[in-house]
Amino acid sequence: MKKILFMVLVALLSFSFLAPTALAGNEDIIIEKLVEKGVLSNSEAEELRKEIGKEEKEVKIPKWVEKVNFKGDLRLRYQGQQRDNADGTTGVSRDRGRFRLRAAFEADVNPQWKAGFGIASGSDDPRSTNQTLDNTFDSPDLRIDLAYAQYQPVDWLTGIGGKFKNPFWQPKDLTWDGDIRPEGLALKFKFDSSDNLEWFFTPTFFIVDELSGSSSDPIIWALQAGVNWKFTDNMYLKFAPAYYSTDNFKGNAFPNRGRVGNNLGNTTDDGTDTGLYVSDYKVLAIDTEIGLGLSGPVPFIAVFGQYIQSDFDDADRPVAFRQGDDLNTGWLVGFKFGHKKVKELWQWQAKYNYRLLEKDAWPDFLPDSDFYGGSTNAKGSEFEFTLGLHKNLTLGVDYYISEIDKTLVGEGNREENLLQVDLVLKW
């Protein structure tokens, strides 16, 4: 009988090693079945339970594994681009294969503190983690994407410092490209005044650059305050005004701007895309979304919008570049329908938006880099469709029709068509 007991024990422990989630909590059920079939007596069953308990105590998962969360994603992309030449004629088309790889770890240091670290593919461009397939099979770089410490002393307050995900809520990317990881400090206040009404406040301090020998480093102060109001179980309104104030932008130049040619982004002292800013920016922004859950083949629908206005004045421009218009506003309107999120097989979502971002409405190194190179002074449409192919596996199509106003330099508008087809795997 001891031989039978040993064989049963080995089988149970082997199965628990190979498929622990399937066996967890089911040992007693299996043993009871063996007793019912007459394979084990009651005393032998009790002995077996004790043996399994001893083995489970000896096999321990390292504590650090329990404290660390690992997640990431891989995106494979085809991108087709067609941009008009400066004289309005059809430009050369460009076809690229690209990938994006991101991986991040977050560790619970203690009940109140966390540490996060992430890496991503791409270059030093803060608005893109894409890696183009080129350069004769070279080995591209991985760069630091996240490095932060997070402190949460109470449920309604979280502080974070370092390089982290954008803490501001936005329904779309008129102002902030989704790949940007700001650096500095942020606080998040979040609390409920009732079961269906949530308030949030997010003050931030972002360091844009550090200039050797200068005490006037470029920075951004900002505050977003908002409400998430659930009218019913199926209907919500999210509304969040924000205020941004830049310091020491005037007289400085930053890399990674729109890169679409001279005089096409923010106003500079010499009209070039590498010139010095002529003003700081004080910007009021409003983001909002209202959504409704439905039944039937379209389970969700929402409309969303963004609006911004800076304090930039035409008089701030050098005389040679004045427009007779402040050109300091931007807006985006759109809608989406399908599933609220696409995570499972055959879930889907379609989305459309139209946007206008005037020349000096917003710093030109921050907007979505896929919309006419990320420049200001641009307008147009974006169409998106995402389909779930499996759990955490999606296929997406994104199509932009955008144009930039070049009347400033005596040329016609330049249109760009951009197609992106993405296969995304998340874990």
C-alpha cells in the first residue's frame, strides 16, 4: 500500500508542478474520489494530505516574484506615406516596415512605495518608439522608457517622480503624443463625492531641458482638474479642464520639433524650424468625453472633444512673420463605437476625428507625431479600426488625411496621406 501511496503522491505533485493553476485547491477533491473508488482508505487519505502539505511548504516562490509585475507589448507595422512637395505637386511615396517593443517592470517596495522601470525600441525622439526595418539587418537600440518612484500614503493621493507615463487624462492626442514620457514630478488626487461622481486633480512640474551655466531652465507647470460622472450604469461624462504654463521657452530652441520645413511649426526668431522661440506659452485646455453603453451588435458609443487656446499674440512675432491673426487655438472632435475596449476575440472598435491645430496654439514638439509629422499649423481627419484576433492580440488600421497651411511663405497647402496597419501583442 505504501507503494500505491507513493505513486499517488508523486502523480499529484507532478501534476501540481506542471499545471499548478489547474490543481490549486483541488487536491482534496481528487483524494476524496480515490477514497470513494476504494483506492485509498481514510487513514491513507489523511496521510496523503499531510505529505502534500509538507511538499507545498518546501516548494516556495521567491518573495521578489510576488512583488514584481511585468508587462509589455510588441507592435508590427506597415506604414505607407504620401506627402506633397513644396510646390503642391505629388511627392515621393514612402513604404516602411516598422516595429515597436516595450517592456516594463513595477515592484512593490513596501505598502506605500513602488519603483518602475521600462525599456523601449526607437531613437532619442520622445514622440516615437518605432524602429524602421533598414540598415542591412543591424541591431537597433533599446532605450530607457520609464524610470520612476511612486508614493501612495493614502488611497486618494499618489505622488510620482522621475520619467513616467503622462498623468493627464485626454480622449485623443491633439496636445500630447502617446509615446511621450514626461520627466519631473506629479501628484494625483482622486476621490468620490458619491457612488457615481469621481473628482480628480493632477498638478505637475515637468523639466523640459537643463542648460549648463544657466539658472533659467525650460519647464512646464500644469494643473488638470476633472470629473467622471456616471449618470447611470451605462452612461458617463468625463470633463477635464487644464492650465499649462511654460517658463524659459523664449530664447531657447528644442530638438524633435515637427520637422516638416521652415516656418511650419511655432513662430521662431528667424522663421526656421531650428530657430529660437519668441514667446512662452500659457495655454487653457479642455478635454471631454460622453459615452453610452448599448445592447446588440454595437455595445458602446461615445463622442469626444478637445479644445486649447494659448495667450500667444501676433505682436509677439517678428515683424517679417506677422499674420494679422494670433493663430493660437486648436480643437478636435470625434466619435467612436463598437466595444469600449478591444481585448478579446472578435471585439472591435471604429473611431473618427477631425482636428485643427493653429501655428502657435501649443508647443510644436508635443502633439501626435503621426499627424503631419507632429507639427502645428495642421488640420485634417483620422480614421481608425481595431479588431480583436485573440485575447490580447489585435489588428488595427489607422488612416490620416492631413494638410498643412503654407500660405505664410507664398505656397499652397501641402497634403499628406498616411496609412498604418498594426498587429499588436500585449502581455
